[in-house]
Amino acid sequence: MSSHSEKPRLVLVTGASGYVGGRLVRQLVEEGLKVRVLVRDRRKISGQPWYEQVEISEGDANNIPDLLSALDGVHTAFYLLHSINLGKHFDDIESEMARHFAQAANTSQVKQIVYLGGIANDKNISKHLKSRARAGHELASTDVPVMELRAGIIIGSGSASFEMLRHLTHRLPIMTTPKWVSNLTQPIAIRDVLWYLSSAAKLETPVAGQFDIGGPEVLSYADMMQTFAKLSGLRKRIIIKVPVLSPGLSSLWIGLVTPVPTSLARPLVGSLISEVVADPKHSVEKILPPPPAGLLHLSSSIELALSRTSANDVETRWSDASISVAPWQKAQGDPSWAGETLYKDFRETITTVSAAHLWEAIEEIGGETGWYGADLLWWTRGLLDRIVGGVGLRRGRRDPKHLRIGDSLDFWRVEDIDRPVRLRLYAEMVLPGKAWLEFRISEVEEDGETKRSLVQEASFSPRGLGGQLYWFVILPLHIFVFPTMIKNLVKAAAKKERNSL
């Protein structure tokens, strides 16, 4: 580490709005390091507890000038970016992004790059793992030392792997599964991943090389499901292995059964076709010691994740990273005057219910609360979205009562919050256009009495003729959905107000 006479070491974290990145920033800040984050939009991280404690560099991770600005004066740079949701050619996109990052880091004289990749020791590896390895190769293509920490399945509250394991085990007491459930893997707790990453930020001298990180157990995915079932108080799962379920078919099946969309399930399942086990020749313990309390066993990792989920203490989720959008889509926040048609469904009601209780009801929308009526229509729309490869409704929400900008909310994402006045959601369902849902609260005078105006506004910006036809086809459904929603929302707020008296 640097001496007291030197400037404090500056650490850059990319992917700070993602699952691992968001938690790593918190840990680095708590350990007293000086941290800068690179994000496309600072609003996405504005709800994080560490927001005021870090430097923020806004920019595109594939833009050299933005990267040079973010990397200026940086000692250690964490590369936690991936592009697995960006279509068939995600591997080329990942490779180009890693190459640009390496070039900018070299120009900026960064001393160390730390990259979180995937264990790829088996000859039979998926496109996803090949892409992660290729990104590591691109990062190491300059003179900047790259420490590549390669992990297998990461178990933690909110991780995609944990959610997939949890929902498969809970929902399917009897399941037919492909042969890959017998392949060996070496899961690791998110707590231990963060330990290794944060330790890498404090290395005395730069390190280059590939290092595998895994938990203390090697077991099959079927064993993991049975362990989860036992810890959850469920009966032993009946697993029937069949040879016909390809990774592609498996990911479609997982997309329907779990909250993890098919687009994300595909690379996760693809990674299971090979054995993901740490190689002693790439042991990280030569460079970094294990956590002081030891590596968590799978059962402890699952128990910790379940306790955090039950306590609604999920710090970050797999869905925190935005899903990809089609090339024709503008940024979410583009205004209506940017050249697109904008259709609206506008509803307003005047009520004596307090603004505080109205806001409480608004902020609890979605997830277990639901959408205040027309549940069958919402469920059907979510199912259709899953069938065509979207995220559907089962994505849920991070916290049942509180939202922050960037949170996923079923098939919406929180685009803006002005608490307790305005909530704006952006649709991430598969659509021929872009859609928003907004709630606004204001004070109004009526009959000499101060009341509250609640506005509920759905907006849709269609793409071409197909988008316009879509709006008019679903218009009749709005008669059932939106009036019911605003009416029941006010009822829920009024009930909260009565209960508080």
C-alpha cells in the first residue's frame, strides 16, 4: 500500500449499478478507500447509500474519451462489465469494450486492472464463458497488469444464479432435467467474492495472471437443488434426467418457471454444460489469503441469502443492470418533442387522503402488492412477455416498501423519483415502442378545502405502424386496467390512513 506521504490510492469501479459492482463499492468505501465509479447515468445510483461518498464519472464504457476521463489518476480499475443481454453478437461487443478499456487504462497509466471473469478450465465451454475468457485476453493486451479472478456460480441474495436455484427448487418438486445437472461446479458466496475483489484493491505490487476463486465444496447442480430444498424445509426433489433438453430449450423452460428471463438464463445454463471447478494451478491463495472466517460452505451461503431475502435486506439484484434495448430506441429520458408520436392515457382523481399515505401506496406498487386490480390482465401480459423472451412480472422488486432509481419493478424500471411527489416507471417488457407509467401528487383547492390531486399517466411512444396498431389494439383493455388502478390505489391509501389513526 502507499505510504502516508503519498496520495491516497484511487480505485475505479465499472458496473457500479450492477449486482457485484454495487456491493463492491459499498465494501471499498467502508474499508476507507477512495472510490470513483463509471456509470452511464448518475441517477441510476442516486439511491445507493454510498452515493455521496464516491466520485462519479458519467460516460459510455465503450467510448475512449469517456474512459480516459474516468481513468485519470486511477491506480486500480475494476472491470465488472458484460454484454450477455445484447443479442447474438454479445461476445464481439464484450471483446471490443474490453479492448477499449485496456487501451484507455494503458494511456492513463493505470497500475492494475482487476477483472471478474468465469472459470473456464473444461474443454467443453459455452459461448458465454468463451466470451468472458476473450474479454480477459483483450484486457491483458497492453502493458497494464491484469489480475483476472475467475468465479463459478455466485450464491447471494438477489444473484441470478441464486434466484434460478431458488425458484426451480421451490416450484418443481418433480422435474425432468438435462444431463448437465450432474456436472460438477464449485459455487462461491458473494461475500467471499467481495473479499477477494476488495483485497485485490490493496495489493502492494501489481499482479498479472488468472486466478480461480471457488467455495470449499465441489458438487453437482442437482446436489445444490437438494441442499436448497433441505434448508427450505422442502421434501427431497425428484430429479429425472433426460438427454433431450439442450441449453436452448432449458433456458426457455427456466424463463417460464423462474424470474430469470430467457435471455439471461441462456448464458447461465450454457455455463453449466461444462464442469466449472477451480484448478489448483490457478489458486488465488498464492496471492490473496481466504477470508479470516474461512470460505462459506454452500449451506451457509444459502442460509445467509435466504435470511437477507426474508428480511427484505437485498442490497443489489441481478435485475439492477438494465436490459438491452433495440438500436432504434432513444434514451429513456428523451422528451416528447424529440420527434416521436406520444399516446397517453390520463387519469386524475381528487381526494382528501393525505399525500403521505398516497405516496406510501404508490411506492408499494408491484411485486407482492400487485397493480391494484385487473390482476388477471396484468398476469396475462406478463406471461405473454415471458413467452416472447421478455422479463415478465415475476422479476418482482428489491424491497416491498421502498424504491430507488434504477430498481427493477416487475417488467418496469424506476426511471425517476421525486419523493413524495412523483414516480416515473419505464417499461422493459417487449414492445413495439417505449412506454412509461407515471404517478404525480399535488395540492389543490376545492370548495374552500385543500385536497390532493393524484394523476396517473401512461405514455406510449410507438415504433412505426406496428407500434401505432399495438396502442389501438390494447386501448380497450385500458378501460379495465387504468381506472381500476387509480381507484384501488386511493382505496389502499385511505385504508393506510385509517389504520394510522
